[in-house]
Amino acid sequence: MNEKSKNRYQALVEHLFFQRYEAISTTIEFTREDLIQAAEELGINVPKNIGDVLYSFRYRNPLPTSILATQSYGKEWIIEGAGSGRYEFRLVAVNRILPNPNLITIRIPDNTPELIAAHSLSDEQALLAKIRYNRLIDIFLGLTTYSLQNHLRTTVKGLGQIEIDEIYVGIDRYGCQYVIPVQAKGGTDQLASVQTRQDIACCVEKFPNLVCRAVSTRFLDTSRIAVFELCLDQDGFVRVVEERHYQLVPAMEISDQELTEYRQRASR
């Protein structure tokens, strides 16, 4: 996003927020039409993709500093869906999904076809492709999985329209079947607990007979990928069940010593 668009988006969201904000507020509801009206009130051209205003603050950029200043200690404002064309600012406990810098990196052979690697058009698409071709969901969860659909757009009761980056189905050795929503972020985009909550809500609604195991992924650098399994605790907070860091390398670069170390870890 260029600086002009960023400033325009900030002005829109700031105007909308403070029209409705009170010191005791913990939720502030609004609609897409409210965003359009805010643009008219400010004399700002309505963005062609009004949804990008919300996406930028949900996953890419921090909210304006004036909004952040209203947060109490240990709390942060997020934007959630609240139904068809409806949204809300919600003040929640800080609940970030950040890679653990002290975690070891597991090196595995890179099976990404060179043609795919050469023509990936975005960080997110490149990440989803590397995950798919290297069977990282299978390796990480210990299941046999299959990609069902990527960029699944659907509606969820109480949330409205959502999009899941990619959704897998899987099966274990006992015949238990799973649905696995995958969140993928690259560049400056951040893994968002709000997306995990909506992914899980979607799977519970659309696949009630399958076990949902939510996965989030992001590039650490061009060859290293952080993979998280996430769940909701009894208070509705997103928690990390497990985290692994993988590095995709040519098979010949993995030494005998590394293989010995991996074998020893596996036998513990």
C-alpha cells in the first residue's frame, strides 16, 4: 500500500472509531455503509475496494496511534466480522502469534518444483505452494492430508463473509478425519488471532463431523517457515499448541550428523 492510501485508510478508520467511541467502550459496531459515509464526510474518495481498508488493519498495519492510545494495559483493539456487511472494533486481551526466536530449525529436502518457485506471484502464494509441495502439513501434524481448496470464501453465522487461505482434509491411522484451515502470511503481514478464531468457527459450522486442527504459517526468511498449531482455550483466547520451524534445502545439504540428530530426537 502506498503512503497516500495508508493515510486515507487511517483517516477513515479514525473518523469512524471516534464517532462512536466512549471511555467505557469495549465493542464498537459499524457497517461497510458507515465507512462509505465516513469517506463522504471527510471529502475522501471512496476506495474502490472498501474491504481492503479493513483488511489492512486486521492483518497488515497497526491502527492509528490515536486509537491505540485508548487501549488499557494488556488490551488491544481488533476488528472482527459481526455478520453480513457488519463489523466491530473489539477490545481484547493482547493475543499475538509470534515465532519463538529460540526454537531449533529442522532442515528438510526442498521438493518445490523449480518452475513453481520461479513464477510465484506473491509471498502468500509462494508460501502456500511450498507447504503443499513439501507436505509440511502432513509432516507437522503427523497426518495424511489433502488440499481441499485455497482461498475459500464463505459466510459464517455471526461473522459474515470470511476467507480461509487454504483448507485441507486429513485422516489418521485410526480412520479419524480432520479439517485443517491454514493461515499463511508473508512480507509484513502478521498472523492474526482474529483469523484463527473465524477459521475455527467456519470449520465447526461447515464440517461438524471432522476434528478441526487450525494451522498458521509464515515465512521467517526466504527458506525458513514457521508453522503453528493453534486452538481456542476455554476463555476464547487463541493458544499455541505446537510450533516448528522448517528450512527447505537441497537434499544433499543435509549432513549425516543432522540425520543422526533427527533420529535421536524422534526416538525420545
